[in-house]
Amino acid sequence: MFVTQDEELDDLAGQVQLLEQAKLRLEMNLEQLRKEHKKELTQRDEENEETRCNMTKKVKGKLPSVDRIDISKQKAASFNNDHFIVCRSQLENIQISIAKIR
């Protein structure tokens, strides 16, 4: 059973056609995967941007309470300073009174 050149060429041409079809399917699959990947990245970017915006709003919402805390701390520090001055003044008066008694 000898295979003629024409038969061999036909067989090779059929294999080439099958390989070209397989290549085309692979290229189409690759393009589909690229589109899906790009879509996923776009969705992830949108989700990240939404999260960033929400976190920014949340932080901005917390700023007034931080400002109130700062003001409270300033008031407390001022009160403590005023109280210290009054106590020191009273102590000086007591020391003067003790000195007069001696």
C-alpha cells in the first residue's frame, strides 16, 4: 500500500486546515478572555473608586467630632491652667499669712 504524493498532499492540506481552524478558535478564545479580563478590571476599578468616595465621606463626617474633641481638650487644658494659677495664688497667700504669723 503505497501512498501517492497527491494523497499525501491532500492529507497534509487537511491537517493544515484543521490546525488553522484550531488556531482561529484559540485566537477567538484569547480575545474573549481579554474582553472578560478588561471588564473585570473596569468593575474592580469602579468598586475601588466607590469605596474611596465612601471612605472620604466617612472621614469628612468624622472631622467635626475630631474638631469638637480638640476644642474640649483645649478647654480642659485652659481650665487646668487657670485652676493651677488660682491654686498657686492661694498657696502664695497662705505662705504670706504663715510668714506674718511667725
